[in-house]
Amino acid sequence: MSPSAVAGLRLELSLVEPVLRTAAARMWHSDTGLPGRYQHYLRSMHQVIRASVPLMERAAARCETLPHDPVARPLARYLRVHAEQERGHDDWLLSDAEASGTAPGKLTGTAPPAHVAALVGAQYYWIEHSHPVALLGYIAVLEGNAPAPGLAVRLARETGLPPAAFETVRLHADLDDGHSADLDRLIGGLPLNRTQRSLVAVSALHTVAALAELFDRIATAPHASESAP
């Protein structure tokens, strides 16, 4: 995949990401329901992010079953490194929950709803039944839509929760730009065929749609108009 192909993927995403930004803006709307929505966000994002390292490890393992695929070796190497970079980020969300007054067990003790399973589970399907390169589309969306700088400060101010409750938002705002640049370099250097390029794009577009749905559900949840306890 050439640098121009990376630019093409980013162009495709730029056409649909306004949907994601609009959903995020509704979720972070300033009103009395914001503390409750933030608690919902922590639970939902923990359900998503706890799957990140297992997804990358599974995709890397699948790559290792494709010894004659020229994409597999560099992809596996990237995924192993990136898995270590992401390891423990789900624990950040548990710490944020505790700082916000929510027992961490409320994040871990709930079965993920179908829309979260659809967001994450599609990646398992493509890894197992198509090609692990699909995961790059998922990563491109999640890391290409990092929280805005200053969001953690605004949320602390408007919810009344302590700044320590927003460490994951703050840290991802700082880290994900660099990770996106690394990903673009990888995609630009991989010798992807047409089917693989299409799979990365389909995965990315699915991720945008599913993540926007997740944010919309948080924004419109029944408790969203209530303050968190």
C-alpha cells in the first residue's frame, strides 16, 4: 500500500467521520446529565478497550499461520509492539471509575451489550475468516479520533468530578496522535493487494458506524438526563 493509498483511506474516513464527531458532541453536551453519561462512557469504553490487546495478540498469532503472505510478518511485528503499548489501558478506566465514585466492579460485572459486541466482534470474524490486516482499519479509527486536547479539563469542570477521574481521556489525547502516525507509516509500507486494501477500508467504515452508534446510545440512555450518584 503506497502513501497515496494511505491518503485515500484517510480521505474515505474524512467523509464519514463527521457522523462520529457529531455523536461525540451529543455525548459530551453540557447539561445536568453529563456526569451520568460519563459513567456510562467509562463502562462502555472499558468493554471496548479491554478487548484491544487480545485482538492484537490474536491477529498477530493468525499472521504467524500465514508464512508465505508478505503482509503477515511486518503486520505481526507491529501488532506485538502495539499490544505492549496498549497493555493496561483498560485498568486506567477502572481507576477513573474509582476516582469518580463508581465501584470498578460496575464496569467489569456487566455483560457487554450487542452494539459493543458488534463493534469489537466484527474484528474477530475478519481476523479468523478473512485476514488479520482488517484490524488496521479498526485501529485507524479509534486512534484517529482521540479525545480533543482540553476535553478532560472541561469534563472535570462541568461534571464536578475530580480531575483524577479523567486520566484515560487526558492520556489518549496525548498518545494517540503519535500512534496514528506510526500506523500510517505501517500501512504505507505494506504490500497490500486489492482485497486486503478493501478489507482495511470496510473495517474502518464499520468501526466509524458502530462507534457512532455507541456514542449515540450513551447520549440518549434513559439515565443521561440525571446526575450521577
